[in-house]
Amino acid sequence: MADDAYIRESILSPAAKVVNGYKPVMPSFQGQLSEEQIVNLVAYIRSLGHSLDNAKGKQQEEGKK
Ligand code: HEM
């Protein structure tokens, strides 16, 4: 799962690294979030990490069948 710096960049400058298969439609939240809000969002997204990793693994396994 992504580290703090990557998640922060993905919120403030989403166009810098776009996930494969997605168009760069995500708006930048630069200037709209306080430092505290950014820290809280990063912590929340990190807390989702394990289930996302599992979902990805499952998709890859199903693709092999
Ligand atoms: C506070 C609000 C939001 C947060 C915290 C957020 C956070 C993120 C993060 C962390 C990623 C990277 C995911 C990864 O690498 O696995 C991402 C990607 C993405 N987001 Fe958001 N997002 C927000 C709002 C939005 C909005 C409003 C849109 C569209 C209207 C959007 C569209 C997308 C899309 C299409 C991607 C995948 C392509 C890319 O990497 O840019 N997001 N977002």
C-alpha cells in the first residue's frame, strides 16, 4: 500500500501520478484542506490499506484462472 508521501501527493497534486487505467480527472485539493485535514485523510486512507491489498490479490488470482 502507498506510503504517506504518495497519498499526500495524490490528494494535493493528483495529476502527478495517475493510477493505470484511469484518466486524470481528480481535482487538486491544494489550498482547500488544512494540514490537520490532510493528516487525517492520509491516516484514514492508510487504514483502508489491507482490504485494498486483499482485493487486488483476489482480482489477480481470478484473472489467472
Ligand atoms: C477529499 C477527497 C479525495 C481524496 C482524499 C482522494 C484521494 C485519492 C488518492 C489517495 C488516490 C490515489 C489512489 C491510488 O494510488 O491507489 C486517488 C485517485 C483517484 N481519484 Fe481521488 N480523492 C478525492 C477526491 C476525488 C474526486 C472528487 C474525484 C473525481 C471527481 C477523484 C477521482 C480520482 C481518480 C479517477 C483517481 C485514480 C486516478 C488518479 O490516480 O488520479 N478523487 N484519490
